[in-house]
Amino acid sequence: MKKHEFFRRVLAPLVVLTMVGFGGLAVAGDETAAQAGEKTGIEGTFVRVAENNEGWVVVGYTTANSSVNEKWMLLDIGLTLQNGVKDQKITRDQIKLVTPDDQVIPMATQEEYMKGFATLDPMNERANVESQSINYFPNGRTRPCRIGFFGNMEQRVGNLSFDEVTVDDRSACMGRVYFQIPDGIALGNYNFDVQFADSIVRVPFKIMTKEEAKEFEKEWKAEEKKEKH
């Protein structure tokens, strides 16, 4: 994974993260530490990656960051397994969101998604335009895989929803997930947790103000320019 050093040097002061454990693990200071050996990194202003010895998770949250106070959070996610890890199924209840005030929010159901579609349809359209790529996986992930927890109701084709996705060490699985936030999306540090067969991969991300996001993007682009020289 790229830019671990950038994560430690730049993200820490901006997102108020604290260094803990071994291997330079970074987690939010007021949140539960991720499992020993987990690594986290950055692939864009609103793209975060986390991995451990079992799984690999990518989270894109451009639309979530522009949806402060809204009751729905949309996240673009990617999943795969580390080399040699046996194929496994990830079910809907293995994915959680932890809010800045430590609420654990389960992923919405397809029924809840359908009821909220009047709100989610324009949100999906906005995400189609503004979302950053989340196609950041280890080498060798050559097979595309749809994460289909939610049906695409605006489409006549590919609108089925499923309660599980099979992940393996050859596929790059991608899709969107949705969470209902009772008090609305707030600024601050969140965790996106995926329960794999033997461990949890935790992806920390921060909903930032426009000023924070602008400063972060400035630092990020400066780091990318530095790496190219």
C-alpha cells in the first residue's frame, strides 16, 4: 500500500489521529484501536485503505463528506482477501459504521433503501459525478466482482440485491453501501468496520469541513508531486 508515511505525517494532525501499537498503526485517538498489525493508508482526499493479514478494504467517501446533516451516508467500498486466504462470504451484518459519538450503525436493509429512494436517487446521481476512484487493490486482483447489497432501482438491468458477497484473493469487489444516521452526518472521525472470518479490518476516515478538506488536498497533492521526483 502506498503512502503510509504520508498517513502518519499529514493525516495525523489534520484528522486528530494517534499513533498506537506496532507497524505505525494509526487510529482515532478516542476510538477502539484496530487489531495489531493492521495498516492504513490514503489514496485520495476522500479515499482510505486498510489491510491486515486477512483482508483489504477500500472506502471512498466524497459524497458522505458533502452530505453533512443528512440522514443517509453513502460509501463506495472495495473488498478483497490477502494472498492465500481461503474464499469467504461477507454478509450484510458483518459491515458496521462507528460514528464520532461511538454509535455503532448497521448497514441499511434493502427495504430501508427502497423506502428512502426519493432521497437516495439524487444522492446516487451526485455520487456518480463526484466520487473518486476506489480501484486500489493489491496486484493480481484481475476479476471484477460486484458488491450487490443494494439493488439499483433506477436501472432495468442489474437491479437485484443480495445479502452476501463472496470474496477471494483474485477478485476486486466493489459497490456502494448505505447507512441511516439518526442524528444526521456530523463532522468528525468515523470507522468503517468489516468483519472477516477471523478478524476485523477497520478503516478510519474523517468528515471534514471545506477548509480542512482544502488543506488536506493541498498536502496530498504536494506529497504526490514529491513522490514523482
